[in-house]
Amino acid sequence: MPNKRIIISNAIICSILCILGFLVSTVNTNQTYLTVTAPFYNGERNNQELGLMFIIDDPSLANNLPTILETLDKAEATATFFFTGTAAINNLELLQKLAIKHELGNYGFSNTLLNIADKSAITEEIRLSDALINSLVHKQMKVFTPPQYAYNKHTLAMADSLGYTTILPTNRNAVIDWGTSDSNLVLSYATHNIQNGDIVALKPTVATMQCFSQIVVDYTTRGLKIISLERLFHL
């Protein structure tokens, strides 16, 4: 017998795709945007707070989240989680659990680079993720980060039009190979030159899971309170 949860999820996504097909077809993607809101790279520097975000762009990464969530709970910390569409559909129960205590953000639907996509594709990616996540957890998301942090003016304008605040990690030029198995490398990446108000982006890989308790200890030792992006920007 087919898995009931899969049947339900497939029914939801099929319905959303039909609705989004109509919505996207009615959007004027040729309109000119005179001004757009620039992304935020950090919160208030005077507050001893740090915004923590996780990118789940592969469904299997969610397998490492329970251990990470346990560490966050012990530290009385919150974070923001960005799921692609596939990762969300395949982790519905976890998604609903995260929505209760933590924050979910819009990461686009399919990890498409939105700086080189055409306007129609950009519109569809953001709107489809918006409709999917909100339908699955019945909660409006407030923050958006573009897949792989790549964006253009239309990306920002589309996020603005849906009421999103676009947020990027503080040091987006810092590069790490998330395929690494070296937890010490992840630890160094996550804790080097951290300041008040910084936004740190992590992927819940095995290496991250192994060193995450040390990352949290480092932040708390510095007197930094770990919070979601929604709380960092008082949204």
C-alpha cells in the first residue's frame, strides 16, 4: 500500500502547482522597478545577538537536524530554516515541528540561481516556495534568502512584493565546501571573527552536526544570544 503521507504531500503539491501556474501567468514580469529594498547582512551591532540560519537544499540533510535541534533547545536558542521545495515535501513532519518553535524562511523552490534566471522563472521560484511552505505549515514566512545567495534586482523586487525581508549571511564571500567531513573546518568557518549582529549560515551536514555543540558554546561564551532572523530584525 502506498505511504499515506506521500499521497497527501503529492496531492498538496499538485494543487499548489495548478494554483501557481495561474498566479504566475497573471503577473506582469516586464514591469519596471524604480526602487527595491537592499538585502540586510547584519542586525544591530550594539546588541549581543547573532542570527542563525540553516539551508536545507537536500532532503537527506534533514536527518541531521534532530541532534542540532536538541542542542538549540538546551541553549534556549532559536534559528531560521530554509527548505527547498523537495526537502520540505519529504520532511513534512519535521517542517511542522520547526514551525512551532523556530522560523521557516523562503529559499525559492528548486535551488535555482536567481541572478541569471529570467523574470518569469524568478517569480515562479519565489511564489511557489511561498505557497508550498505556507500550505504545509499554515504559517506566513517573513524572511527570504536567494538560493546560493545569488540575486538580481527582480529577485529583490519579487521578494518585496510578497512582503519578505531579504537577508544574506554577514560574510557571504567566505567559502566552505559543504561536502567536507572535517568538523574542525566547519567550526572555524562558523566562529571566525564573529561580531554582534552577525548572521551565520550553516548547512546541517554530518560535519556540522558533529561540531554544532562547540559552535553554540563559542557563541554563548562570547555573550551572544542565538536567535532567529525574525527576532534579530524584530519582524
